[in-house]
Amino acid sequence: MSTQDKSAPEPLGKLLWQAHNWFRAAVTTSLGNDNGGVSPAHATLLSQLDPEGMPMAELARRIGVSTPAIHQMVHRLVDLDILEIVPNPSSGRSKLVLLTPKGQTRRQEALEVIAELEAKLAQHIGQRRVSALRDALEQDWTGAI
């Protein structure tokens, strides 16, 4: 790596990924040893699951993993009574992944932790920056590429 490369700013994608990992690790750690075997990867899956449920293939697309990988992750969370798999009323060919009552409780706990993390982030970088970041990330991303 040349000296010139060292002064180049980090790619935005890398910075976003690091921020995601900070949040994910903090949520997993904050939920403590009582996280019931929920890994950081499971936390990512749960963060992308719509409250009304969704097909496994869509969930796999959202988090960028293969369908076999999502099946393995979902079935681990089914074993932990966090998720359930039910028939999809709009498609006889797919199943919906839903939160169980225990999963809904865990999701609420995670959302409370995330709210605390956002407050800590605001203390660290300032509320104005957090608000600007939220505003930028809430924009419509369709057609951005």
C-alpha cells in the first residue's frame, strides 16, 4: 500500500458495515448471556424480518445470504422458539417466517436496547448528526443504483 493510499478516505460501504457491526454487537452483548443462543448473524436476520412475517427467500435477499443459509438460521431460531414457519396465505409454494410470542418479546427488548444505543450515539457524535444520518438513511433507495 502506498503512502497515498493511506490518506484516502475509507469507502462509505466499509464505514456503514462497521457501524452495522457496532450496533449488532452492542445489541447482542446488551441482551447478555440470556440471549438464548442468538448470534450476531441471527440478530441481523431478526432486524430485517417484517413484523407481519415474510417468505424465507425474501429474507435471504434482504440480508444477502443464500436460501440454504437462511433455512439453517431460521430453523435454529425455530428451535429456540423465537420464530415459527407457517403456510403463506398468498402463495401455496412458500412459507412465511413469523415471530413467536417469545420472539416478539425478544424483539421488543432489542428495540429498547437500540433506542438506548441511539441515545449513546447522540451523546458521542451529537444529536444533529444522528438526525442527519437518520434522515439520509430513511430516503427512498429505489433507483439509487
